[in-house]
Amino acid sequence: MARLRADSPLISAVRADGDALVIAIRGEIDLHNSPDLRTELLDLLAKNPARRLVLNLKQVPYMDSSAIAVLVELLQRQRKTAGKVILTD
């Protein structure tokens, strides 16, 4: 289990665990910061390809539709490589 580093205040922890990339997201995600979250998540996946992307949303009290769009984009990206996106709390 390797701990990784994220450059976004929206990501509290990242680790690689076997074929999974586990990312803990924190804070409210809305139109103002969802582009930053998208960029950081795609960058982490590019640097650490994983079959399963596990997103822990326990520290996310609110998400608007722009945040949901980021999750859908990640799901579509993972499906192209037979991967999965798993949401947890």
C-alpha cells in the first residue's frame, strides 16, 4: 500500500492498494472548484493507472451537478479500460 501525494486541498489522502487507487475527497464540490478536482483526479490516474478507482466521499457534505459530471467522466474513462469507479463513505 503506497501513499501518494496530491496537490489539491480537495484531496485529503491518496494511496495505491493493489489494482486500486483510493482517493479521499473533502469539502464542498461545486462549479467553482470542480474543474480543479477534475484536473487533479485525471492527473493522479495518468500517473498511477488503476483498474479500480475508489473515491471516499465521507468528507464531502455537498456536491452540485458539476461535481457529478466529474464523476461521470471518470466512470466513462475507467470503462474504456474495463475499470471501475467505486464510491464510498
